[in-house]
Amino acid sequence: MTDISRRTGLAAATAALLTGAAAPASAVAPRRERALQRHVDALLATGVTGVLAEVQGAHGRTAARAGVADLAAKDPVPWGAYYRIGSDTKTFTATLLLQLVGEGRLKLTDTVERWLPGAVRGHGNDGRRITVTNLLRQTSGLNDYFAVAADPADLTPEAYRRDRFRPQTPEEQLTAALSKPPEWLPDADDPAAERRWAYSNTNYVVAGLLIEAVTGHPWAQELHERIIEPLGLRDTLTPGTSSYVPRPTATGYTYFPNGTRPIDTTLGFGGGADGCLISTPRDHGVFLRALLGGRLLRPAELAAMRQTVPVKDWIPADGVRYGLGIAWRPVTGRRDGIWFHGGTSLGCVSECGVTPDGATAVTSAAFTLRLDSRERSERQSRAALRMVDGVLGEALSGGGR
């Protein structure tokens, strides 16, 4: 199962019993450790089975956990657990394309047609009207292949078990997206300036194909050689067609529509350039700090990444704006807000945030996905957002230093 739109439990008393131990010793002030643990416990209390989070920066690293790695064994969530980061993969993919732009190998104003002739055609879709900027900023109008192919009848434990070892190629995903007319076509005179926005995994499927067309190498190879290896991200990997997550990890649970109990959905195909990466809180934070700290992109490309359009109804937060593979939102205590993305897969929700200068990052995994109730899903999402905002807001205001 590929990454799900970010908008698509256990009782609080039980959650209190499952609260994890304190984080390992670190150089971070105790106040910040307590704040992180408090937010992690609050996220657990929304009905999540297990949570792992980390804050890192020049001050050092600290982690917090709560809940259990498995409802049967009751072991705690392991420190340094691997998890699917879902659409947080998109920030990596956007960074790759922007590196190629910085090297002069393509332009943000290049059309899809320029690099993938005839690939985006049919039912009114037109790659001549979609630029690299449109793909990365989610302003292309392309349908989300996942939404087009989704059948409510498939959101069942039985359908999940049937399909969990069934991978999809990017070409198959693109074909599904192009089977219907686009939501819109960017302006023919200046498509890169399009400001209409809609979240679509298809944009990043095409972005991955563009990287391969420009470089002549697989997307995974470029990712490894340009980001994973240089940053020493030893615990970040592209699983390919594998449905497994390395150990240590925690069981990922999903509450399906009309279901009354959590189902183990740890296994599954995670897509490609749009959402397949498996990582850890430490590695994900290192990447975010390097990106916003200017270590991965030249100033011009990083500035382009930060050029945003307003979005609505993507996550339960106000003032959100989307750039090139990364988003921005205001945070109390910080005049220039924070940058983030986030990702959702069956059984796992990744939430993160990083300060504009890359000094401090928060990364987290909640090993439960709620599809049974929008109210419960949003309660979990709001708690995760409060965790990121609260910890970064405190860091930015000087608390705990």
C-alpha cells in the first residue's frame, strides 16, 4: 500500500499504563526532555499503540517513547526503530531534482514533455502544460493515482492481506492517474506560476521518472549517492519491491473503516519516489537539518524550495503553505515559523518539523493509522502537530537551553 493522503484507539486509561520510560541520557536540558515526553504521552493518549520521537540540534539529541511495540508481547517501542516515513520521501525527491537544477542539467521551467515525451497525455492531461515546478509544488492538476484507483471496498483487512506483497510500477501508477481528466491544466503562458493546489502522489511519481530521465540512473541510486551516503544515513533505505521493514521496529496497526480493533499492517508495498523510504528518527532529523542548513542545496535552489503557495484542508493546522517538496506553517514563539512535511502509510504516521535555519529538528513515528473515524484521525494528527510545534516553539524561544 502506497502513501495515503494525510487527511484520509486505545482508551486513555490503557494509554497511561503503556507510557514508556524516560529517554536515554543526552546533552539536552531536562526541561526539553520533559516537554518531549509530555507530548509523546499526549499523542499516545489519542489511541496510538506506540510512539517514538526525537529532537536534535547543536545541543545534542534526546528521544522519548510511549506505548508498546506489539499489543501481544507488550515490549516497549525500541529506540532507533525503523519505520516508513511515507510522504516525507517527497522532500528527498524534491531535493534531488533541485540539485540537478543547480547543476544546470534541467530547469524548473522545463516541461514534463521535454523529458518524458508523450508520457502525460490522454483524457485532457497534457505534459506540455506541466513544469518541474508544478510537480514539486503540487500545482500540476494531475489526479492522485492512489485516489483514482481507490475503492472503498478495498479498505478492509482482507483486501490489505491480499495486496500487501503486490508492488506497482511508476508506469502503472501514472496510467491510473491519467485515466481521468486532470483537475485543471496550468496556464499555458506561464504554467510554473500556477497557484491552484491539490495534493497528488502522482506529481512525485513523475518527479522520480524525471530524475531517471535526466541522469540515466535509477531514482534510488541517485538518492543513495547524493543524499544517503554523503550524510551518513546508514539507517535510511529504499525497499524496492520488498514489503518488509527492518528490525528493530514496532508493529504498525491500522483501524479500518467499520472496524473495531487494530489490524497488523506492518507489511506492504510503499510506492517509490512519492513515499517509499524507510528511516529512523535520527536519520530523518539529520536530513532535515542538513537541507535547511544549506548543506544539500545551493542558495538559489533552497530559496526556490521555500517559495510557497497557500493550501487548505491538507492538515488540521492554519496558515499552511506548500513549497517545492516541503511545507511551512506558523508556530507560536517563532516569527518565521517552521518547515515540515509528514507522511502516512498503513500502520504508521510520520510527523516532523525543522527550524528555518536547520538548527533544530523534531521527527516522530506513531505506529497507528486511524481510518475508522475522521474525528479520531484528526485528534491524533493534532496531537502530533502540537508535539512538533511545542518542542520547536520552546527551543526557539530559548526554553530549556
